[in-house]
Amino acid sequence: MNVLVIGSSGAIGKAIAQQMHEAFPQATVYAVSRKATETDGGQANLKSVQLDTTDEQAVAGWLAECKQHDMQFHHVVCTTGILHDGEVQPEKRLEDITPEALQHYFAINSVLPMLWIKQLVGLFPSEHSTLTVLSARVGSIEDNGLGGWYGYRASKAALNMLVKTAAVEYKRRAKHTSLICYHPGTVDSQLSEPFQRNVKPEKLFTPEFTAQQLVAIIQQRKVDHSPYFLDWDNKPIPW
């Protein structure tokens, strides 16, 4: 069994890689990130892979090598995404919107995960497997009563639609694979740090907690009703 975690240098990605290693001790966990990490901690079946996750050619090349070695992935989790960085901040009003910021949000939050979904379609086994992307509740079109955060909301909504559409094709080409959009909750990480002030202590989760919740969800999912849009408590979120 092989497990792939994309974006393992972040707090959530690193925790998911470790939790996958503990939950599936017989599996080899490949923790992929743009930067060299210490994810493996010397554990033989927890392997760090340094790869530019934004470069489709590099991604395709590495996955082609995996295929040459007859590798298949039973569980894949893509944790890449941004809410803020040196280029963008969540918009509070219409006047804050810029084309450059919207393009940046979509490139990282929507396009990047979809390119992995595209390249991975032939690398799942003919038995139950899962492909999970980290989405967000604010990406729900129906559950949007607060407004704001235009770029982040729209890019996560686009990601959800891309996954939902890909699930139709996966049912033909990787019919044993469940696709999951996962809302991890508010996690104590660099992504949420500037926005934690109004979060109740019991609703601010550790990366380890949300990773444990995700692994439990993965172990329960069936391909019959794929795709899923679920929160950390395994409750469905309206698309």
C-alpha cells in the first residue's frame, strides 16, 4: 500500500503524513513538498520527496517514474492552498478586489490541486481508494451568509466544482476511488493565525486533531456516493 501527501511542509500536511503513517503502518507514505522537510524522522516507510508541486511537468515526470515502478496510491491527500501570503490578503469589500489577487488565489487553490487530480487518474488500484483535497466551508455557495473573502471563497468553490466534475470521469476511469473535499476547521497554523482572535478555544484545532479526523473519515468512505464535501466532524457541507 502507498499513500501520497501533497504539500507536506505545512503544519496540516506534516500532521496528515504522520497520522497516515501511524494509521497504515504497512503502507509507504510519500510526503511531497517544494522544500526539503524532516517529515520522515528516519522512518523507512515515511519518505520525503522534494518536488515543485506547482510545476505540472515536474509532477508528471515524478508520477511517470512511480508508474514505471508499478506504484499505485491507495490514499492521496492534497493539502496545498493559501488564504494569505506576501501577495494576497482576504478582501473585506469590493474595492479590495484586484485581478492579480484573484488569479493568484485560483492558481494555488483551484488549478494546482486539479493538475494533480489530472495526473493521478491512472495511478489508483482496482480496490477502494481515496483522493482528498483540502477545501473550506467558505467555498460552499449555499452556505455563504457573511460575504467577504472574495478570492478565497471563489477559488475554493471552483475547487469543489472541479472535484465534483472530476468525480464523474473518475467513476469511469478510476471507479474504486472516492473523491473528498475536506474542511479541516480552523486549525492553529500559519494560514489561520491572523484570523484566530474571534475563534473559540474549543474550535481552534491542532493540526494533529484535524489529521486524525481526516484519517477516520477516509477509512469510512465508500465509493458509492462519491464525491463528498465533509467537515472535520464527518458532517456533509452543502455544495
